[in-house]
Amino acid sequence: MFSIPLLAQLSGNLHVALAALGAAIAVGLIGMKASEAVGRNPGASTQILVQSILAIAFAEAIVFYALFLVGS
């Protein structure tokens, strides 16, 4: 019916898609919460910006990990 390499490829594609979806949701939530935090405390906008950029970079790194692990 299905061959093993085809199932492996579909499984890998599913893992990458789920990682990308998770990262997109995480980036959206980080941006939402950073906007709320700046609205509550505008004086801390620089620190909030730095923390949110770091958090977004870590969330996006998950997708690259999934891509490299599936590709190898």
C-alpha cells in the first residue's frame, strides 16, 4: 500500500509543519504580550523590546532545528 520512505517523508513534513505553526503562534503571542506590556509601562519599552526580540529568535530557532533534523 504505502512504502516506508513515503511514510517517512510525510512524517518529516508533518513535523516541520507543526514546528512552523508552533513558532508562528509563539511569535504572535510574544508580540501581543509585548504590546500590552509597553502599553502598561511605556518607560520600559527598550527592555521589553530586547526581551521580545530574544524570545522571537528562540521561537524561530525551533523551526530551523526541525528543518535540519528532518533534512539529515
